[in-house]
Amino acid sequence: MTGWADLARELDRWAEDGRTATFWWRDDDAVADTPALRRLLDLRARFDVPLAVAAIPARADDTLARALAGAPGAAILQHGYAHLNHAPDRSAKSELGPHRALAAVLADLAAGRDRLAALFGDHRQPILVPPWNRMDAAVVAALPAAGYRGVSTMGARKAVYAAPGLRRVNVHLDPIDWRKRGFAGDGAVLEAVLGHLRRRRAGEAEADEPTGLMTHHLAHDAGCWAFVETLLAATTGHQAGRWLAAAAAFGLDR
């Protein structure tokens, strides 16, 4: 069974090759200042790692803005608009799918962008995280003209750019088993971490896409919190591990 020693050995191999295993951290569904958010920010601060908070614009409030204003290592991404499902029954859930007119979808996104700009100012990054990690191709194609420079979904990316000028940086591991809404277990989540790291090292996945951790602070149980803490300790404590800020991961700091 895959364990933490396997992750240490994989990072050792990166170090032996003179390479750095990059990571980034995206937390979804932020709406307000809660004890769970404070726990998330405490973890970020304790390990001094950057955090990208994907906030739901239609539901985000002033308490979230105040909490994140005191967290300089946290950037704000746009998590759709209201995190509402517009897909018909028995279809995969989607807020930004083909089920509404493109103009209506883009109007919602523009309203969401303006809401986050008012709440967070310069902490907001021009990066869209679609709810349920999916959106229609027509929406993707329209994003650069709407002012977005990045998009993030789930799984190893097939290309650096989702559309001209729109960089894709995905997440690759989720500690939650959504069928039981609880921790998926060390072995299963570590397999996801190691799978992406090994494919990057072997040239089977793009080496420059950082391995992405996706969390949902409002849905974590004790096992999820413990896993994230151990992962941060294991990677920040190794010479080959490096966590990137969203601006660096998406090339917005150049």
C-alpha cells in the first residue's frame, strides 16, 4: 500500500536528478469567514505556503474579505458565479455548460468578476475556476476577451493554453471521497500525488505543470485536515519540494 515513505522516495529522485517538484494549492467554495477558513489560513501560515482561494462571487461576503486581507499569502480566484447547477437532470452538474445562452453565462461571470474586485481588490487574480471543474468549450474560447488569463480544472492538462492567452493550470489530487463525503484515505490520495509526480519526472505528463492540491475547507473531516497537514510538512521539509503562488503557476508574475 502506498504510504508517506513512497512520497519521500519520489522527492529524493527529483533531488537526485537536480530537479524541483513544484506544487500549488487551490481551495474551493469560499464564501465567508468561518472556523474552517481560519483553520485553512492557519495551516497556510504555519508552513508558509501560498494558497489560492476560489471564492464564489454571488455568495462571498465582507467577512471573507476581511479574513483574507490579513492573509498576504492568499490569492483570490473566481469560482464561477453562484455555484448553481444549470444542467438537466441526470446530466453532469455544470454552471458554465451549454445549457444557457453564452451571453447569459458571460454576463454572470462579468458580475462575479466585478463583485470580487470590489471585495478583494489586488488580491483577485484573473483566473477562473469553474464549479464542478467543467465548462463548455464556447465559454473557454470567450474567456480571454472577457479579461481572464487563466483557468483551472481537474486532471493533467493536455496543453499549456486552453485558448490563446488563457493558461491552464489544473489540480490533480483531492483528499475527499465525495461519494461518502469523507476522507478518501492516505493510500488513495497519495497514489494521485505520486502518479502525477512520476509521470512528470518520466516525461509522460508535462513537467512544468505543478502538482495541484484541491481542498474544500468547508467539507473537510479530521482525516482530510490531517492529510493536508502531513502533505505540507513532507513537501516543505524536502529540498526538492516547492509550493508556487497562483501568480507564478499561471505566469502572471512575469
